[in-house]
Amino acid sequence: MKKKRWGFGKHLMLDGYGCDKQKLMDMMLIYDFLDHYPEEMEMTKIMPPYVFRYSGKSSEEWGFSGFVLIAESHISIHTFPEKGFLSLDVFSCKDFNTNKAVSYVTNLFSIQSKEINILNRGLEYPKQSERAIKIIRQERKAL
């Protein structure tokens, strides 16, 4: 079986439904997740996480948004406690186990059902400098 070829990196998008409201309301849980999960993924955190409380136009549209920058890209999360919903993004130029990430977040926030999307980003991103030089030379010859 041929190994799947990724371009610049994978982008995992997870939408969780029926989550534990108390966990979605727990700013420290969200902060700790963003603070420790990069190491779990063997990624390099380059700044402390930021987590913000926000309020929407209606009383049920509030929650927390948080993100952490990693050398390999970022992890972000948005929670909606009154709706039992969360939205998570993990984007990395370094390969990571998406099934493990989904399982970890599902358990942490007690997700009952979920939507999972995985994008292969930067399909034409040249991983090797020599390949990039060849592409540029070919494009210049065509001009």
C-alpha cells in the first residue's frame, strides 16, 4: 500500500456535540489542554496559550476561545457551553495521529457525537529545496 502523501500539512477540524457543559465552561481545563497537548503530540509550543471569554448577542451564545501557536502551526478551540458544542482545529506541517487527537479531545470534553474533517493543505508546497529550485527554473524557462 502506498503511503499517503501530504503537502505542507494536515488540518484536523473537529466539531463536537453533546459535550459536558461544565467542561466547556472550565477556562482552566481549556487552558491546560492547550498548554499540555502540544507536548502530547510531540510538537513545539512557542508561546503560552491564550484563552478568552466571549459573549454573543443572546445569553446562550457565550463561551471560550483559545489558541496556542506551535512551531508546526497552531491549535485552536471555541466552546459554546449552553449549546454543548465545541469546535477544534489542529493544523501542523509535522505529521500527527488524527485518530489519537480526536480520541483525546472526545474523552476530555465528553463529546457525544462529532463531525471530523481532515484537509491536506499546501499540496504543491515543495518539501525539498532542490525540488523547489527545479520548479522555479521550469517556470522561468516557460516565460
